Amino acid sequence: MNAETGPDAKQARSREQVWTVLIGGLVLLVGVLSALWLGPTVAQKKAAPAVPQLTPSMVPLVTGEEPIQLQFTKAGCPVCHIIPGIKGAEGRVGPALVLGLTGPQRLADPGYRGNATTVREYVIESILNPGAYVVPGYPDRAMPRWYGQKLSAGALENIAAYLEQVRDTSPSSAQ
Ligand code: HEC
């Protein structure tokens, strides 16, 4: 009897077919599962950075007596902003705080509807009332709305004085 057509060969062929189906199915299953699993991860990576949830209980009162670095860190601004001259301020949720450059642009924007007339006022307005002007391309309602309760008048002044003169490099006048 011929080995190619005999019952043994037939059996071997059907066993081969079963394996092909099994392996094919398995490959398909792994493919589908990994697409389901990796799909959202890939989509997340492409989306804007997740907005860190900062609650009032996470932020202590900033008195304004602290060194400027500490005033920013206590307030949590570095979580969302790049702030030249402030260590660890590398957040990318909001714009880099280089108001010496961007402040005049914001005030000149025809879409600006706030009440500030100087960069210093604009910075203070942005902190106390972030909804007054939402920088185009950035999420609204991401920046906390309760900084008025956490920053003393002195801290607010210090922060504004620091930010209004920041350009792209570390300001040399900062302590
Ligand atoms: C949870 C994230 C988050 C935190 C924390 C945060 N901000 Fe913001 N901030 C944003 C986002 C997003 C924007 C842009 C959208 C908008 O204008 O509201 C912004 C905008 C600003 C602007 C306007 C910037 C520009 O280029 O016109 C200033 C000034 C500012 N923030 C200062 C601060 C200061 C100071 C702190 C800390 C006391 C702080 N932010 C904390 C998210 C944050």
C-alpha cells in the first residue's frame, strides 16, 4: 500500500489539519486579545497627558514666607507647569510659565475677555480665576479653581512677581 494514500497517511493528514486549525485559531485569539489589550494603551499614549487630580486637601496653606521654590512646590504648580528656575517644575498639562514672553501675547489676544491690563494682573487673574481666559490648546477646568483659599496675598504677590519676569531661561534674580 502506498504511504501517501494509505489509512496511516490519511490519519496523519487529518491530524495535521486539526493542528493547523488549532494553531490558526490560537494565533487569531492572541491577535484579538492583544489588540483589545494594547489598543487603549496606544490610544492613551497619543492623547493629551492625563490631568492630575489635585484636591484642596493635598495642598497646604502657602504663607508667602517660604523660599520661592517652596511656595511653588507647596502649591503644586510644578505638577502641571514647566517653570524655568523652579526645580522639578516639568509638568506639561498647562503651558510653560514664561509670562515675560507669553503674558503680553495673552493680553493682546482679541479673544481675551479678562480684566487684567498688566502681565502681573494677568498672572494673578489666571491663578484666582483660571476660567477668565483659557489658553488656546489647553484644557479648561484642569487648573484648580480654589487657589484663592490656599495662597496668602503675599504668596500670590511673590508668585506673580516671579512669573511675570520669567522668559525662556532661568531668571538670575530669583532666590
Ligand atoms: C492640575 C494642573 C494645574 C495646576 C496644579 C496648576 N495649573 Fe496653571 N494651568 C493649567 C492649565 C491646563 C492651564 C491652561 C488652561 C487655562 O488657561 O486655564 C493653566 C494656565 C495657567 C496660567 C496662564 C498661563 C499662560 O500662558 O497664559 C498661569 C499663569 C498659571 N496656570 C499659573 C499656575 C500657578 C502659579 C499654579 C500653582 C499655584 C498653577 N498654575 C497650578 C493647569 C494647572
